[in-house]
Amino acid sequence: MTTDTKKISAVSIFFETMPHRLDESTGYIDYDQDKTNCCWCNCYARLYDYARIRKVCDKQKAVMLADIAHISGLVASGVILSPFEYADIVTTTTHKSLRGPHGAMIFFRKGLKGVDKRGKEVSLDN
């Protein structure tokens, strides 16, 4: 993240962060914005439409990542929709809503994602 004059984090030294804008008329995420591929559940006060994000990612051939660190307890208890059916990668922590020791968990799909234009199988394991 950067301001007009200063880099705020070490991440901005190596990566250019691209904010995901809201549709100003509705206050909801603009799901059709290019480059939709991450669900940062701590930054958005509404529920994500994971199925819609999955369709956008498939269209763009993008990996779908859902960070559920702040809502993992709600997901685990079934209070809110789980991203596991839709996301290629789901990350969370053990010390926030799960109340465990400091740590992280990364879940990812294994197997085949599909077939590319040349007919070659695309693996999720790479």
C-alpha cells in the first residue's frame, strides 16, 4: 500500500497492490472488475458471493484465494458460507477467531484444474 508520497509497508517494495473498488451506487464489491481473484474477508463487511468470484476467476484463468482469518470461526460453525467449495487456496490463522496458538493454515486444491488450449492438463499441484 502506498500514499502519494510514501510507501507504507515492506510489501509495497516488492509488489504493486491493487485495491478492489466498490460499486459506488450500491456499496457492494464490483465483481466484474478485472483482476478479481482474492477474498480478503477482514476488509469487507458483507458476505462474499464466492460462486460469482469463482466464475470471474475461471474466465480470467486466475487463482481464487480466500483469506478467512477473521471469520474462520463463523465458517467452521456454519454461521456463514464457506469458501472451500469455490476457492483454490484458503488461508487462515489459528489465533484469531479459532483462539489457538499463533500459527497459520493454508489449504489448497490438489489434482487437475482443467485443460489448456493445447489440450494439456493443468495441475493445481504446481
